[in-house]
Amino acid sequence: MRKLMAAIAATTGLVFMLLTGAPALANGGSGPLDGLDYVSLGDSYQAGYGLTPFSNTSPFAGDPNGCYQADGNYPHLLAAAFGLTINDQTCSGAITANIGYGSATVPSTDPNVILPTLPDVSTLQVTLSGMTAPQLQSAGLSTDTDVVTVGIGGNDLGFSSIATACMRLSLSSDPAYLEYKVGAFDNCKDYFDDETTYPSAYLAGRITDSVAPRLAQSFAEIRAAAPNAQVFVVGYPQVAPDGATDACFTEPTTPDAVPYSGVDLQFLHDIEQQLDDTIEAAAVAANFTFIPTWDQTAGHTLCTPEPWINGITLYINTSSDCNPGYLPADSEKWVCVKLGALHPNEGGVLEIANIVEQAVTDWAATRGVTASASEVAQGGQVTLSGGGFGAGETVEIWLNSTPVLLSSLPASASGTFSTTLTIPADAAPGAHTIVATGLSSGRSFSTPITITASGSSSGGGASVLAEGGMDTTALQLVGLSGLLGTTLIAGGAVLMLRRRRGMSTDR
């Protein structure tokens, strides 16, 4: 948190933040990870959809606003806090296929009039402004990538389409768009939660059968493209409250409206939680670090006094295009919705940035190597533990000054290792350095160590040779023995003297 606030406060943008509550991006920064290569991947929740100003470094050259990627999104705040060199590939509207599946294919989804049909192979993204991406998001990754954050899956589920279908004009009316496309339903839950009657719309099944395998393939592609990176998968914040009632409803013509029944809000909450759990399971299976934001944002959903999620601001469109700052709810453009609807506002983005920053801080603390002792004798052993290496890469451990290879072993899936090393018996006594180097990532960490002569140690209870070659412990024992002997002799002399004096007196 301190790093993040320092990054925000480092610019005159602090004034803007204080006046508006919006996080301001620092012009630069330094930190414990200064200069590491960082790639951010994912959808609108990562891009900062709805925040302004828009970034001029969008991955879509000539279409900087098509991704609605903001300078104040959490990846940029994170990069400023730690001094990371950022390559922000995030883009609003992205699905897992836009990150990429490699050469793999995944099951196709059944056609549905509401939910989007998902491709079964890697697909270039078409931005919200209609431009086709020049490359997959995973093209931004390489063997030099050190840190990755990714948040994806909501658009595979069809969250935007679901939110549109569930809106209603009043509590007494049916969900309007769903009625227009499919038919009349008291609640949209009746359509999206009926596996028997509407199997192609069954959201729980869509998560299990379509979203989960796509997450697995996309995560596999990330690992293949960035084998040495520490990958953080960021979960979605809570949007709809748990235990919602109809009291939460507000008409869609009001700013920041919540035009949903209590039944549908609860259904949306439960489905989003299932999606978040599925993303976590996929992250764990890929040996990535999952960063949950679900519990931390529970008290700031829609319908709370201080929401971190924008409500919906819309208007009925009577022209061919929506006004600036608005996008059509669907291809027919009959409703235009303000940017950022049902996405984190400035406070929500800052909270997510804080959560991610803490996770990265915890990881940064594991980078490097530590030895179980600062001194070890010739031929002795010491345990070396390390972290911050590429997943499964070979790590060589060397003893310097005169280089001697002590060990070569694979790092774990999380880039860590622990091993017991034997110091060569002929290693020169004195100051040395143990160096661990990842052969794939090129990362190198070291720790100092002092080698002592064989048979000697500075540890407690160990003997130390004194001048003349006699062990000081032996000298102490001799001295003690002499002292005891002298005391006994002196005591005996006194006793004898007393006896003699006693004998003289008796006489």
C-alpha cells in the first residue's frame, strides 16, 4: 500500500485524486522489482474500462481508444509502484481466445440468441470500435517476461449480454431485452438457470463446459510464451450483493441505476461466484498465483452506501450512433450505455491495485537465495533456499571466488528450490559467495558465506585453537585442575596446622 500511494502521490496528479477520488498514475518509480519486464493481459476489468484518460500505449496501433485502456488502470498503478517496465496488452471485450490457445482447440459453444458464440481456436480480437487486433495478447510475452497479471473469463461467460438481458424498466415488468429476443420471463434467472428447457443458455453449464477448458488452454499458452514469468491471475470483484432484494432496484432512466430484481441480482451474484471459483481452480492447476478480490470487495457492491462498482447510466437511442462516452448495448443500438457500467469505479480500481500490490510484495520477498548458516567449515554442509526463478528451469549453484559448481537442480513450478550443499574440503578459508543462476531466465541471486578451516568453527561450544597449538578448553581444564589442586593443598595445610595447634593446646 505504501508503494502504491507513493507512486500515486509522486505526481501532480495527486491533486486530481484528492479532488475527484480517482487514482493518478505516477510518471515513473523505483522499487524492489525496478526494471523487470511486466506484461498485463485480460479484459475490461483489467484495462480500466470507464476510466479516463485513455492510454496512448494501447496494443492496437492507430486505435488507442478501441480497447478503452486507461492510464489509471491497476496494471499501470502496479508498474509505477514497483518500477516495472510495463507492456499493457489489456483490452475491453477480450475473451480467452484473444489471449490465445496455442495450437489447441476447445469445445465449441452452442448457438444462442443472447450469449456470444465462442471460437474453438485462437482468434484476433475485434475492438469495441471495430478494429481487428494485429496480434494475440500472448504475443506480448517472451522468455524475458518477468511478471504477468491476467484477468479473463467474464466475456467468455457473456457477462455483458447477461446484464443487458436482465434489465427491466420496472419491477412490475419483465426483463425487456430478454422478452424482445426470447419471450416473457418473470426473471432472467428463469431463462439462464433452466438446463432442461434452455440448455444453450444454462450459465452454470457454460462455465463448466466452455469457460473452464478455455481458461486452461489460455493459461497453458501464457506459460508456454513466458516460461520464466511469475504469473498472477486476478479474480473479479463482487458486482451484485449477496442477499439482494427488490429494494435495490432503481429505474434505468436514473443515473447509476440498478435495473434488476432482487431474484436476478442474487442469481448474478451466485453465477459470478461460480465463475470466480472456476478461474481460481484453473490458476491453481496451472501453478499460477491466484489473487482473490471477491471477499475484499463484498461490502462495496451495487446497492451499498459506498459502491466500488458503477451502476448503469443509459438512454434510448433515436439516432444511428451513440453519444460520445456511450456505447450501444447491442448491435441494434437501440440503447446506449455510459462507459464503465457494472465495472469498478476509481475507488474500486484503487482497491484492486492495493490487493494486487500486496500479492506482488509477498512474492518479491521470496526472490533471492538464503543460506542456513553464515559460516561453514571446509567439507561441511549448508542448506540453500531460493525463489524468483522460472517454473521448472534448471538452476546452477556456484561457489565463488574461484568458481566451483556445487549443484544443478530444477526449480519447482513456483520457481523455488531448497537443497543441501557440500562445501569442497579444499575450499580456501575466508569470505566467499554462493551464486544461484537460472539457465533459462538468466536470473542470478547470491548470498555471502564464510568458509572456516576444517575442524574449526565459531559456533557456540566449539573449540578454538590457542597460540602454541593447545586447545583453550584443555588449558581451561588444566587451569581449573591446578586451581582445585592448589585449593585442596592449601586447605589440607590449614587443617594440619589447626590439628597441630589443637594438639599443643591439649598438652
